[in-house]
Amino acid sequence: MPLQLRLFVLFLGIFSWGYSQEGIPVYSDYLTDNYYLIHPSMAGAANCAKIRLTARKQWINQDDSPALQTLSFNGRVGEKTGAGIILFNDKNGYHSQKGVKLTYAYHLLFSRDEIDLNQLSFGISGGLIQNQLDESTFSGYDPIIFGDIQKDSYFNVDLGMSYNYLNFYAHATIQGLLETRRDLYSELESDNLRKYLLSVGYVFGQKKDFYFEPSILFQLMDKTKEKIIDANLKVYKKLDFGSLWGGLSYRRNFDGTQYFDGNEIAVQRMQYITPFVGVNFNKFMLGYTYSNVTGNVNFDNGGYHQITLGVDLFCKKERYDCACPAIN
């Protein structure tokens, strides 16, 4: 097998979890104060309504490399209810997808007053996603190639639950709950798009102006049984105008992809390191993340860049008495 083909097969296996056309890919943008993007139960959970805009670009010096843009808004619409909307555009070479998700969330506050945080939340999102395959530049004859732009749309549902208790939080979400088939790529394509997400974290800090937050995110793909874990550490420094924060995330796939290393077969697991940094200035937020793949075989020496812009609106005057940045 030629080296170029072996590299292609390797990276197809390593990155298929992130770039498969199955809704919004789960990257590290949730760490830039954007948990609603992956957990619908966080819609309206915070003291402020939140607008977040993200733009991600991978392998900048490669043509048609993967790129993702998202725009989300969520906030309270009643004493116990929240709502949100997500728009996204995801492109990877000849494949692309666009979609919209609408979210409803219900929040139960168990504390005696609104100062102590003890909140159980439930959320559901309905999403309409359009997939596109551009075959207009394909050459040669193949009976499965139409030589035109193919489009197909499908509907799916995400279901989630969150628990925030003072400095502790936990989120559980099922993405792609419904079985649905897209008549676009192949009749053999699975209609099982379910993905299970679990997030757990705790914010430590003796002082009111400095916190550090270890957390994990676990992903399980129902069809392939592929398992991925993120180990994160985030640090906050309170300032007069807001806060400065940053941290490090390490992602690893439990499964590996085989490739030829000389005359031997070796196994490489998807893993990458993501440093991130950001600042909250009054009600505005700016964040930046950079992801770098590690391993013996790499497609490109360049990393993955992402910028997040945000603004908080309609904030409640009274804040919870806890180190809980995602809520406060």
C-alpha cells in the first residue's frame, strides 16, 4: 500500500470521530464558558443570558481543511425555565453540514434562597441538519457518483440533565437520540447517531479572587463503542474589570488505529493537547484555544485554532455565593 494511502487511512480513522457529519462536533470550545453548546440542560442555567460565537479552523495551510462556526444564545425565559438556539456551519473538504437547534430547559432550585446554588436542570433540543456532498469537481466514471451537489436533511433530538451544587457540577447528555437515516453517502450508512456525554468538575479556591477547576468530559459513540476522554484544568484570576482565565486540556481516544511502521504494524491512539486562554471584560468575553495532535504520524505540523467571542445580557443583580463561574 502506498505511503500516501496509508496516511490517509490512518487519519481517516483517527479523526472520523470529530469530523463525521453527525451534528456539531465536540471540540474543546465548551471550556471557553460554552457548556450549553454540548449540554442542552445548561440553557438558562446561569445568572446571565449568554451569546457565544465560535470560529474554528484546522490545518490552516491545507486547502479545504475542516472549519466550524457556531452561534448560540441561551437564557432564562421564566422563573424555572430556560431556552436557547444554536446555529452552526461545519465544512470538511467536499462534505459540509448546516443546522439549527432549539432548546427548552427546566430548572429546579432546591436551596432555601437564591444565594445558595443547588440546582437540578433538564433540557431537550430539537435540531434540523442539512448535509451536503459536493461531487461537481469529481472526474471519471463511477456509478455511485452523480457529479453534482447532493443534499439531504434530517431531524434529531438531544436530551440532557445537569446538577450544580455550590462548586460542584455534573452534566449528562444523549446526542442524536432518534434513529434516522440520511440518503446521501451510502445505503450502508448507520441510522444510529447516538453519542453519550458525561462532564464532571469542581472549582477549588480559598480566596475570592483565585480559583482552579479540574474537570473531565467522557464521550461514548453508541454504534462504534468508541470512547474518548478529556482531562482539563482551568484557572481563574478575578480582576477589577472581570476575570482572566486559562488552562490545559488533554484528549485521548481509548481505541487505536493500526499503521505500518517499517515492517511492523503499530497502533496510534488519537490524542491532542489544547492550551486555552481568555478574558472576561465587564459583560464581554474573548477566548482562544490551540490544539496540537501528538503521535508518530501527523498529517500536518500546524495546529487547530479557535476563537470565541461572547457577551452576557440581562444579568441578575444577586449572584450565587459559590465559586461557580459557569453559573455566575
